[in-house]
Amino acid sequence: MNNVLVSLKELLNQCKKNKTAIPAFNVYNLETILSVNQAANNLNRPVIFSFGESYLDDLPLELIALNIRFLAERSQQPMVLHLDHAKNMSTITRAIDCGFTSVMYDGSHLRIEENIKNTRAVVEIAREAKVSVEGELGYMNPEDGSQNDEPSSAETSEFTRPELALKYVTETEVDALAIAIGNAHGLYRGEPHLEYSVLAEIAALTDIPLVLHGSSGIPAEQIKKAINLGICKINVNTELALGAVESIRRSIKISPEVNSLRYEKLIRQTKADLVLLIEEYLKLTSN
Ligand code: 13P
């Protein structure tokens, strides 16, 4: 059976029923795309390719869409092409036009009423194109793992507030909700601590597939517990971004002499190492 790209809603609603989750891996070049594709096909697992608005200066999202659609059409696994952390409507419409099957509108830095208004506008546009929408509520640091200098409002600080999550989900009708329960983008300073009671309360109130950003560095047992309580999508970037560089460092250490290491050989090794890292997350989320 050949596949085309499926919507996030289709995959995550199934996860919600089965208390499972699917990882979303950030991709930003052909090597990361091919590695995610290879790992998913090796293990026969559905997967989410995630392209962030912040990579737009590096390459056009149309190019990403073409590559991923080509692979998805030849894969046996359901695959989603997702736009990660978009703050601009123009990026969202561009992604929908070129075949993304899911978009995330990130209005988590805004006051709730404005976040709801903007998210609702995205849902209306996306729904016509049968594209899913992920929204976010609660404070998180920026996607690159840096710290936010801007003071956050009472509504966006700390953890996602369950009663606001209910209001947000009801009024926007998003298909998935990213929450803040102690998770953070990038490296954790100490042992991550997820606030399971907040997660359980949101899951009980909203009945919507929940998303855990900043999953790199969270111990496997904590991720499993979060999945059991309603997390249906785990976002992974830092582990791969740092893992690829670590692989390159190893290759250079093995062949330190000038002209002893060719680029094509280097990226072959990097891809192989990335596949192993990606497979770990796919195994972690399979029942
Ligand atoms: P990490 O970089 O911490 O893995 O988080 C990724 C993420 O949440 C992308 O949206």
C-alpha cells in the first residue's frame, strides 16, 4: 500500500483512543528528512515531519514539502507534514498551499483573548483545506532552547491553566493542544519535572490530543507516564540537532588529517547515527 500524507487529526485521534503517541521530529535539510523516513520505515511506524517557521531563512518550505511528499507516497507508513511554531498567518497559508497537512499556530505569548481570536482564524482557513491545527497555551522558552527575556503575562506564565485550556479548545476548535507542564525546549538544567496532576486535569477537562514540546532530555519513564495520561504527540529536536553535531565531531576525530574526510562520507555517517536516535523515540512511543 502506498500512502499520501495524512492529517495530524487522523493520527492523533487514534493515539488518544489507544493511549499511544507519535513523535514529531524537526527536519531542516535532506539528511534529517531522509533519516526520519528511514527510521519510520525500518520500524513500520507512523511519523510526523516537523518544519519550523524559524527555518524559513535557511530554505523554502515548498522544497521541504516536495521532498516529504515524494517519500510519503513511497512509504508504507502514515506520515504527517507539520508546520511547527508559526506566528505569521502568511507562513500558515503558504504551508497549506504547498501541501502541509498540519499547522501549529503559536499564540502562546499573547493574552488569551488574542490567542483565541488568531487561532480561530487559522482553524477556519485550515479546515477548508482539511488541514489540522495545533494550538498552544502556557509559557515555554523559545524553540531554539534559549531563555525568553520578555516578561510573560499572568495568563501565559508557568503551567497551562486547565480552565483556560478548556476555554481555548472550546472556542478555537483546534485539533491538538500543546501544553506547558514543566517541559522546556533545549537542554534541561537539572532533572526535568513534569506536573502530572496538571496534565491529568487538562486531559479530563478537554478530551483533546495533547502535545508535549521539549521532549528531548525527558527520561523515557516520564514520557511514558505522560503518554498514559493523554500526551499523543512528543516533539523532538534538540536530541537530533546535538546528536548530528556529535556524530560529525566523532567523524572528524577519526579522520583528523586535511583531505582525509570527504563530505559525502561524513553525511552518510551522520544520517546513520540520526536514524539510531530517531528509532529510540519511535520504540519509546510504540506499545
Ligand atoms: P526539543 O528541542 O527540546 O526537543 O523540543 C522540540 C520542540 O518542542 C519543537 O517544537
